[in-house]
Amino acid sequence: MLPIDDEEVERLEIVHLLHKFLFGNLYLSPLEQQLHQGIRVLEVACGPAWWSKEMAGLYPNSEFIGIDDTMFPIQNPPLNFHTKKIDYTKDWPFQNDSFDFVVQREARFQHTSSTWDKVIEESIRVVKPGGHIEFLEGSNEMNDIGPNLSMWVMRLTVSMQSRELLGKLGVDLEAMFKKHDDKVNLVDSSHRSSPVGWLGRAGDLMTEVFERLIDSVKPRICDDWNITPAKYDTWTRLLIPEAREFKSWVNFYNVCLTKK
């Protein structure tokens, strides 16, 4: 759905900065002391690995592994971080109970509906008993929106559905793990709201994320809805001003669990 290019690398860096600003930290699981002492951490769907690279720099005694099915070029990786290409539809190449912390952040544009169950099952399998799992996701659902933004969100959501992608996934994260409550305990489920185009730093970051997303999905939406690129540009130029006018906002959802 999204390209693998320099622009997407930059967009994902801004997404990383937005998450950190909204949640006030790089993670919510109670692992500060263990990370300093040294543990094994797995980032699922790592992309260009902005999260893992920053974490590896902060916690040099811990080992960080990033996995993905398509690898972005990663510049200047820390010595305690490395990546592995995998197939999400198959068992991951790790032993049972081999990680202390499994993390995934923003994968709704990547995993298909059929892949999500496998991702959750494998995350539970590879984490140690008592170890932590933390997933963070956004959602296509936007609140207090005008007619142009409403139309754009609808078209994006339908285009994602045609590719078996779950656009409204964030709000369902807790329920997806609840199916495995014989194996995991829910520790925390929370969300943070971000304005789009208004109200300070969060609004500025979200605006840049949104503007870049509009550009990233342009080829897909134009093809799916028979819209010319020029018409798309004219139409989408209205979206950010409209979001400011209506004071639109979105939610990001985070779940923290431990393995029984």
C-alpha cells in the first residue's frame, strides 16, 4: 500500500517522533531497569527501525533485533542492533521463549487481515514467560472532520480493505489479544489523541505525518478511484485547512501485556 523509498523513511521518522511526544516515552511497559541491565528485544515490522535504533543507543547492554518482510536501508545501526528478513505467514526463525520484550508500532498498512493472527501468535510464542509484549497502532478513524476529509478517509479505507488491510485496527488491538487470554495478561490498554493541524507540537507533527501520508497513498487512491493526479492534488490541498477549521483529531492506541 505504501512505497519503500526515502520519503517513506522520512514519514516513518516523523511518526516515531509523534508517538514519543504523545505517549511521553518510547515504551510504556515497566522495563527501564531490565533494559539497562541487558535484555533481548524484538521489534516486529521494524521498517527503517527508528524505534530500535534509538532504543539501542539508550540501552547499550540490551540486544535489539528488527524483523520485517521487506527491508529498508538502515543507516548507522548501533552495534547492539541487527535485522532479519522474514515471511510473516510462516513461523519466525526464533526459538520459543527467546525474547524479554516484543514490540510493534504502526503496522496497519503492512499486515493483511489473515497475517495479523499469525503475528500475534508468533509474538506470544517467542516472548519468555513473564516477558512483555507492547503494540501501538493508529486508526483511519478521524473525529470532527469536514466533507472533503470524510471522503478521503472513506476512499483510503476502502482501498485498504480491497488489499485486506485493517484500517481501523487500533481500536481493536485489545480485543485481538483477548482471544489469547489463556496465554497473556493485559497489563495496560490506553490511547492518546492528536489534533490534526492545530494545538501546538502534536498538531504540527500530525500535520506533517498526514501530509506525507496523503502523498504516499496518492498512486493507490488515484488508480482505485479513477482520479487523475492533478485532480487528487487539487482535492487534497483542501484537507489540512479543513482539519484546522473543524479541529479534527485522531487516536493512537497502545496495549501492554505479559506472557503467562
